[in-house]
Amino acid sequence: MNIGSVILFVKDMRTVTAFYRDIVGLLPDEEQPFPPHRFYRFETGQCKLCLHSASKPNGGRQKVVFHVESVKAVHDALKAKGLRLRPLKNSEEGLTCFDISDPESNRIQFWGNY
């Protein structure tokens, strides 16, 4: 059994979709099975990140973790786009991470090699 998707319930689809596409840099899934104002899917490897329109989203109650080759490269790219970021954190295993929040307070973590 594999996880096929992670769904975040959001109130402002336009703003949150733009954030993940234009700021984080995710690519839209070529196949969008539902109207984009109700449901939007991004390519993220084997597991897709999906946004689902909701009148009462549960922002901030979940965390999406992206495994990346270079956490510092992602940190620098997001900083260059104007985001205020916390410092990078190093783990005992020699990996690095940092967290951000999307426009509806959903937490995102980038994790991997420095």
C-alpha cells in the first residue's frame, strides 16, 4: 500500500494555489480531474499534493514535509522570493530542515541534506 495523495482543505483556493505554484515552485499535475476552483493537484513524486476547497479549512493542523536534495538551496530560493524564513535546523543524523506556513497557516517542512 502506498500513499497516493495528501489533501489540504483551504478556503482561498486562488491564493493558496498560487503560493504552492509560484512561491514553492510545485508543478501542476497534468491531469486535473475536478474544476480548479474546487480541487487542485500538484506533482510531488509518488504522492500528490492536493488542495480541496472548504468553507471551514483546518489550516495549521497538518504538516506537509518535502524531501529535497539541498535544503539550503530551497531556503535561499524562497528567501529570494521575499519570504521571511527561520534559520535552518540541523539534526543529529546530519540532515537539515526548516518550516514555513502557507497563506492559510498549513505548515510545510523542507528536509534533506544541507
